[in-house]
Amino acid sequence: MDLGLAGKVAWVNGASSGLGRASAAALAAEGAFVAVSARREDELAALAGEIENSGGRAVAVPLDVTDREAIATAAWRVADELGPVDILVANGGGPPPGGFADFGDDDLHAGFTLTTASAWRLAKTVVPSMQERKTGCLIFLTSGSTKEIIPTLLLSNMMRAAVTALAKTLAKELAPDGIRVLCAAPGRIHTPRLVALDNSAAERAGTDVEQVRANITAGIPLGRYGEPEEFGEVVAFLASERASYVNGVTVTIDGGALNGLLS
């Protein structure tokens, strides 16, 4: 199936590892020109090199999404080097695990800046050009916690729910301009962040991490964690012309773990 992504400009954030990296690789494999952003310059350069060596086109644009001015500068560079952005994959690191008693106002502000404000600011940099051209797709990477809250991830539950509300609102607001807005919500995907979360859960429970993973896997109908590549391929499809009537929804990639009828 031709996804119709050849020559489209995709800007993928949080692309140095995990879900962002897999999303960038999947988009590039379909012929999109990909700008990859994150803080870790060496990993970005390596990814861009891999894409170029495979016959694709990519540029590494280092970025700390908590820096408002840096987001604007990075957006200008992406447009300068590849052209106007057709696809934005808004992604960043998640807030640390913990409950209500573990956090203060500074943590609240930091979580908002990292997860919610960054999504808002990234969208602000690309939407005007999309509106002028009457085309575009915004994909916010969120979490299954927007469907069912995850215990001990209070800040993430809050901030990703806010991103989902932003996406749903924009999907209505921007549709007349030919812009689709979606969320892609991972379940248990084997990424460095998930490894850290599993290790944290094991420490809190006083058990080993393999037991934590076994307990979680028992609740996943497919019986395993997902791989980043499985997530990235869904993102590429959602961004494509083949998904041209998909708008305003959260697509969960979780092996069937969520139980709600609307999951």
C-alpha cells in the first residue's frame, strides 16, 4: 500500500530514542523528508545518518522542548532545510512517576512545561503555514493513561489528558483548513522510559523487575510488550493519505490492554 508520504516534510520530536525514533524511521521508510529533534545530538545525528544511508532524506535539529525560544528557532530551521512542515509528531519525555504527596508546585510547573506546553508551542509553530496551504497533520504522542489512569503517574495522567483535550479541540477548529489532528497513545511499548518506569515500580514494590513485567504482561491480551517499530508504523499510517478521514481521535497501541468500551 502506497501511503502517499513521499516528499512530505515530517518533523518528529523526541526522536533520539523510543517512540519518536521509531516514528521518524517509519515515516522516512515511506519516503517522507524527516527532521528529527531531541536534546541528544549524537543520537539524532546517528538516526539522520541511518536514514540518509538508506536513501532517505533527514536532518537533525537538536531541541529542548522546554525552551520556548528554542522551539521557534528549531521550527525555522526545519522549514529552511526541508520546506514547510506537513506532519508534526509532537513528543517529549514524560514527567517522573509519583503520587500527590510526592510533588510540589515546582514539579507541577515542570511537568506542564515538558508535556503540555511543549505540545502547544510545537503546534503554534507549524499550524499557520498549514493553514495557508490548506493541508497538514498533527499527531500528539500521549498515553493509554488518557483512557484509564495509571497509578503512581499522577503528573503524566494530568498533563497528557490536557494534551488530548488540546488535540480534540484543534481537530474541530482546524478541520476547515484541511488539517487533521490526532493522538497516538502507547500502552506497554518496550522503550527506555518504560524500562525506567518498570524499574521504579519494582523498587517501590520491593521485588525484581522481571516480576513486575510478568504481572503487567498477564493483563495484556497479546501476552507481550509492544516494540517501538509497531508503534511507529501506526503513526506513519495515521499521518498518511490512507487515513485522510481519521480526525480528532486517540488511537491506542496497547495490545488490547485497556478494558473500556471507548478504548
